[in-house]
Amino acid sequence: MTGELSIRGHVKPIGGVVAKVEAAKLAGATKVLIPFENAETILQEIQGVEVIPVRTLDEVLELALLPSVKEETIPAQAKLDDSVATSV
């Protein structure tokens, strides 16, 4: 992860985005979020990596963190509800 945010949560452009995406691919990443202002730098999608331009921190959190948190939280809550129902 590299980059910078404005005080209002806007993702600022970064330098060397192509090299960073290629390094992420070598490390095994299949999805890479880049600042929207750097999207023109990567005119073609790098083979095997989904490149997603983002403008705000909210987008980053939604794409990078929240889906996996929801997937892990919902089944755990369902298990908790089942165990409470059977113990009462």
C-alpha cells in the first residue's frame, strides 16, 4: 500500500504507478486500487491484475475491506444466534 489522502479523504495521485502495480502482481495481488488521477498512466490492464481507479477513502474501504469483513461477520453472527437459541 502506498499513497496519500487529502484531509477530506480524497486519494491523491502517486508516482511510479505502473512499477507499483507490476510489483503487486509479482507479489500475488489480483486486484489493485490506484488513484483515479493515475488511471491514464495505465492505459491497458496489466495481464492478470484487475486495476480499479478510486477517488475517495470511502471507495477504498468499500473495495478493500468491507466485503471480506461482511462475509466473515455474517456467518459468525448466525452461528452465535443458533448457539444462543439452543442453549435457552
